[in-house]
Amino acid sequence: MSSVPPGSGWPEDPASPETPVAGTPEEVRALAGSSRDLGELTARQSVCRACPRLVEWREDVARVKRRAFMDETYWGRPIAGWGDDRPRVLIVGLAPAAHGGNRTGRVFTGDRSGDWLFASLHRTGLAALPTSTHAGDGQRLLGARMVAAVRCAPPANKPAVEEREACLPWLARELEMVAEPVRVVVCLGGYAWQAVWPALRAAGYTLPRSRPPFGHGAEVELSYRGAPVRMLGCYHPSQQNTFTGRVTAPMLDAVFTRAADVGGLGGSVESEVRH
Ligand code: SF4
């Protein structure tokens, strides 16, 4: 099987067999724009087929699999936004991993990057459990939501420019739908930092004229309908970054503690320890 049929019993599957499928970038724009709520939007995201190269890749990977996961069924579909429907903290990555999200059906789940990320989110009070292994595992985000700027796993982790543009309406509509409570946008890596900028603008955020450079701990002041919103940069917890020590657990915790504080969630490593 190359992908899980919508509504066939996969845990947390937002779609049903009746969910309309976008087959072109124009249809992405139309279906994102006409989605009335997050449930409808994430369902439509999760069945999208607008980028032929990415559809072929994600489904090939799901069919061939990696030896370690040979006995598993791969999701093989786009990875929809996931987490709190009224988040204070929004976490943005670039794209799911071929054997991570594309296998497990949940953003940042099933690879080493996700292991680092969820451990930090748990230490800082933003995730219920220290691990995220699979859709339906009981994990929950607490006042936070995660989205990928590009929703399908790309070859070599590199989406093409036209694929980023095709996926942008899904991201922009999701940012718009959750904007009212969001106070912090955390970007994991420089690509996410770049990719979220036009989506924030399209979603109605007020941004500085030019995008400041990305860095770990970088902060930018934005606003949404007059309410302040902080954008935070965070090095991506990729294997390369964690192996080389470019990003460490305390560095991740510092960013998410800051995010929780700005978001009014009061999470911190210290408070977790005290509890
Ligand atoms: S990358 Fe986005 S627009 Fe392209 S097929 Fe996947 S979900 Fe659709």
C-alpha cells in the first residue's frame, strides 16, 4: 500500500473518504480558502495531491519502507497541523521526514529530531509526554500547535520553490485560523524562518518591513490585529546539529521556556522540576 486511505481507521486521521482532494496549486488555494474550521482544513491538507513530485516520493517511500520499519504501515500522506486548537505557541518546521512523519502520520514524530523536540517540549511544560512515537499514542501538546510549512516529505529534505509556494495557502489559512490566541511563533531552522514569513503576511499579521536574520534565540516583534506576537528562532534539532553540539537540550529548553513565558503558559524547566 502506498498510503493510508482517508477515514480507514488510522488514529487521529482528520479526513474521510468524502474529503475533497486538491490536485493543483489552484485547488489548494480554493480549498484552503473555503475551509470553515481547523477540522475541515486539516482534513483537506491530509489528502492533498497538488505536487506530483512529492506525491510520488512520499508514496514510494511508504511502499518500499526502511528495513527497520518493514512491518509497519506508513502513513504516506501529507502531515496536517497538529496540537491545541487554540494555541498560545505555534511551532513551525519546514517539512516532514520520509521515515518520520511520513511513516507515523504526525508532525515531528518517529525520528531523532522529533525525539529531541518532544523531550524539550515536555520538560518545558508544552507536551503531556516526553515522547511522541505514533498517531494515537496519547501524546498531547499543551497550549501549543505544530505545523510544517511544506506538508509532504521531500526528497533529500529539500522542497522545491514551487512546492513551497503550492503549500503556502494551507499554512497561511491555518495561521489565520489560530491567530487570535497565538502569542509566539517558534521557527525550527532557517528554512522555516523564511517559509513562515509570507504565510504570516498572507494570514494578516503585521510584520517588520524586512525579515531579520535567523539565529538561535533570535526574536522579532510582530502583531496580529494590534496584539503583540513574538517570533523566535531555534536551531533545528536535526541529527547533524545534535551530534555536533550545535544545538543542545539546554539550548532547546531555553527557547521553549521563553516561548511558554511569552505565551503566558508559565512553563519552565524549573517549574517542572518543582512539580
Ligand atoms: S506539499 Fe503541500 S501542496 Fe504539495 S502535495 Fe503536499 S500538501 Fe499538497
